[in-house]
Amino acid sequence: MALHDPAEAGRAALESWRDDAGANAFTGDPAFRALLERVLGPDPTRDARLEAVAAAAGPELDALVTEDNRDEHLPVVRRHDSFGRPLEQVVFHPAHHEIGRVFWQSGVLAELAEPGSETLAGAIAYLLDRHGEAGHACPVACTAGAIKLLQRLGTDDQKARWLPALLDTDYDRRVHAAQFVTEVQGGSDVGANSCVATPEPGRPGMYRISGEKWFCSVADATLFVVSARLAGGPEGTRGLGLFMLPREIDGRPNGFVLRRLKWKLGTRSMPTGEIEFSGALGEAIGPLGNGFRNLVGIVLDTSRVHNALAACGLMRRAFDEAASFARRREAFGQPIAGFPSVQELLARMKVRTLAALGSTFRILAMSDRLDTGGGDEGLLAARRVAVMVNKYWTAIQSTRSARDAIEVLGGNGTIEDFSCLPRLYRDAIVIESWEGTHNTLCAQILRDMATRGMHRGWLAAARAEIDSLGHPGVAAQAEIARGLLDDVSRRIDRLLAASPEEAGARVRHVVDRMARLTDWLGLAVQRHWEIVNRRDGDTEDALALYRLAWLERADPDDRPEMAALHARLAAGP
Ligand SMILES: Cc1cc2nc3c(=O)[nH]c(=O)nc-3n(C[C@H](O)[C@H](O)[C@H](O)COP(=O)(O)OP(=O)(O)OC[C@H]3O[C@@H](n4cnc5c(N)ncnc54)[C@H](O)[C@@H]3O)c2cc1C
């Protein structure tokens, strides 16, 4: 190499941005640490544990995730053994299993053994989800749903048989779950499910399941949670039950054929199959007539919170990648982080992340209160509505952040082995659609408000939080929150008085405002805590930018102070 070879110098400079990649995802994320301290209180032992989780999920794990997601390493189906007997197995690259050991050993599922541990388990998931490794994030979400289903509805016998292995931290002997609901005739319209469950003669509680499932993620799971229509039962969602099917019985596939794995846009290291059941043996879980209610209220509810955690992890990672690149990459003789337009992108990414963390951990705190007996029907309703609003909103924000991060990296941002951003972008689009598409979630929120009055609990929870903003240092923010609450409350009343057609046309716009209020509240509550506890942080600036950019839709041309906000927010960790 020539001594002053500009290409080599440029290559070295370009590579130097990876130097920041070793930063610990927990200690290097002071805003998240402060959020957790507000929600859970100070606890050095917990912090040390999360630091260790983040260290285990550091750059080495990143390298494994990259390997796991290479085209040539994606999972494949092995349908038969060498003697022609059915296997219906999914075969993974070895990196996949190494990553899985880190995920399971973190205790992200084991924590769920005790009530009141959702926030801590969520914190672990957030740290793990920064890699965009859906290959394990999705199984963790599905397994968490199965654990909740069993804890709430399982018989003593079912709990004893399944829970210890579902909660195990040992990846190699774990049971991990999948949830199969969607059929080819429609995913959103679950009432159109046509898989049939026929009682097994002489074995009460046992059923034979037959029919097709069209989207079967975690196709390698050891336990399938499946929705099916009781033979001869009513049509629509009322006729659906929930069943648990072991993957194998006596070492053989339990009455199913794994037709193929789907060729997907994102979440590619996670196998999503098409599965045909013909007389698979399963046991009912929970009352059969309540299958749909339990599916939405427990299984999908859990996945939707995990979806939001994945969105948060993805957004934070996208910010970290873009910010560290911008600080190192030079153009026109200066680091690109110095350009105001780059600062604007970074600042918006950061504020979206802070808002999403606030709204997601608000829900986890509600879960912990409810699980430990500290809640009532109102809180239950508030949480249920909040979960759906939050899944919808955080998924959209994560796509925006992943795309913005790619813009900051320029052409390099589109290259698969330059950074994780292409993978994050693809995954973000997938997490927008599974566990309820946007319109489906909005339609469910409308139904919950119209038929069960759940908005009352949601509004009351928001009002109580606004009332808790007692420090004069957040009086202005509390006033804005009150205005947003009054506005959204009026709009919900109008929505519920409208015809079904009008309500259908408007609901998404009302849900957008519900999301904006929740974002604002999360940031304001955090700022209140910072003032009371004399802490520094970005939250005051985040609130200022959120107000200007998204509540007032201000034009930086008219509000020159926005540039300084962008610069400060982009510069911080
Ligand atoms: C990678 C991947 C993995 C998946 N894994 C699983 C899995 O493991 N298990 C599982 O059960 N499912 C899984 N799904 C399916 C996913 O949950 C469905 O895709 C989703 O529920 C939507 O169903 P659909 O694709 O049939 O879309 P459709 O229901 O056909 O919807 C198409 C469009 O119509 C809109 N729409 C539908 N109904 C209404 C309405 N009432 N009002 C307004 N708009 C409406 C939707 O919002 C959407 O935009 C997976 C999906 C993907 C992409």
C-alpha cells in the first residue's frame, strides 16, 4: 500500500465507525436506565444483571446474527429421514443455536415465573431485540404467550407438564411455543377459521385437529398453540377454541405436514411455514367457547407487547448505528454529524425511541400492577386499549427510524454486510403487519370502545397521570397533555355517536391522536421524575421537539430554535 493511499485512508476512516459498536447497550443508554429506575426504583443488582445481559448480547452476538441471516444460512425444511419416515423438521445454521443460548440464558422467559416481573422481562427483551434477530425474538414472544395462557387458564396438570420447560433458561432442553391462527382465507378475519377440532373418543379434553394454517412462525416450535373450530359448533369467532399440540408424539410428527417455509421480506432467520394438520392430537386450553377471547386477551396481547419491545430495540439500534456513523463519517471536510439536516434526522429518531420506550414501559408497569393485585377493571381496560394503540404506533415509528438511519449511512446503509440496518428495515415492515395489522387493531379498539366502554378506563388512566404531574417545572407540559386529552376525549365521543361507516373512516385518525397523547405523557412523566430527582437527560429537549415537530407541525423555517434542539438531541448518547 502506498504511504498516503487515499483509498486506504478512506477505507480505514470508514471502518473506524465500528469502534463504537462495542459500547454496552445498557450502560450506553442512559435514558433507558433512567426510565427503568423511574418504573422499578433503584436497584444496583438489577442494573448489574442487565449490564451482563447487554454484554452477552454485544458485538459477538451481532456477528452471529449476521451469519444466521445470510441467504445461504437461512432455515430449511427436512421432511424425511434417510429411510423415508416423516420428520417435518426445520434445520438451522449452528449460529442460530448459539444465539438462542444467549437469549434463553438471559432469563427473558424464566422471569415470568413470578407475577409482577413483566417490566424486568421487558427490559431484557429490549436489550436482546436490538439485533433485529427475529429468529429468537419471535419464539420468545410466542413462548411468553403460551406461559401466560397456562398460568391463567391451565389446569394443575397442564401447568405441571408444560410450565417448567417453557420457563427453562437452558436453550437445549427448552420447550418453545408457536401460535397458529391465520388461515389462507384471511388473517384479520379470525372468525373465518376453518380448522376443525373433533373430540377424541374416551379422552376428555383431547381433540383431533385437521385443516390448514397459512402463516406458522416458529415452525420449529415444540409446542403449537392453535385456534380451531369445534366440530358442529357455531360459526364466527364464537365457535373457536384454543388447543395445545405437542410437535411430536413418541418421536414422530404429531399429524402435520410442514409444506414449505415462506420466502419472506423480513424476519428471515425465523421459519414461517405453511402447515397442514390431519388429525393432530391436541388438548384444549381454557373454556372452548372463549377461545377467541383468550386468543386476543392473552396470546395476541402478549405478542403485541413483545412486538412493541422489538420496535423499541430496533429504533434504539437504528439510532446508535446512525449516530456513531455520523460522528465518524466525513464529507466535505467535516463529520456529517455536523450538518444540520443530518442532526434533524438523528434527533427525530431519538425522540421517537424515547417516546416508544415510555409508552411501552408504561404498559409493562400496568401489567405488573394488575398481576400483583394492584389494579381494577378500569386499569385492565386502559391497558388493553393501550397495548393495541402502542403496537400499531411503535411499529410504524420503527419503520421510519430504520429508513432514516439508512439515509444517514447513505449508500453504505443499503449494504447487507456493512450494518444491520437493511435487516432492521425489512423486519420493521413485517412487525407492522403481524399480531394485527394497523386497520385491524384500530377496528378492535373501536369495537372495545363501542361495545365495552373501554375508552373510559383508558381516559381515566391518562387523566390520573396528568394529575400526577405536580411539579411546577412541568406545568406547561401538563397543560398541553390536558389539551390533548380533552381533544381526544371529544373525538372518541363523536366517533361512538357516528354511523359504523363514518366511524370506520375516522377511527384511525382518532387512534393516531391517542398515540400522540400517550407519547407525550410518557415523556412528561419522565421529565417530572427527572426534575424531582435532580437528574439530567434529554427529555426536556425531547418534549420540546415533539411539540414542535408533531403536535404543532412547526416549520423550521419559522422556528429557528428547532435547529439547536436537533443539534443537542443528535449529540447526546
Ligand atoms: C412474516 C409473518 C409471520 C406471521 N406469522 C404468523 C403466525 O405465526 N401465526 C399466525 O397466526 N399468523 C401469522 N402471521 C399472519 C399475520 O398475523 C397476518 O398476516 C395478519 O393478521 C393479517 O392477515 P392477512 O395477511 O390475511 O391480511 P388480511 O386480513 O387479508 O388483510 C389485508 C389488508 O386488509 C385490511 N383489513 C382487513 N380487515 C379489515 C377491516 N375490518 N377494516 C379495515 N381493513 C381491514 C388489513 O388491515 C390489511 O391491510 C404472520 C405474518 C407474517 C407477515
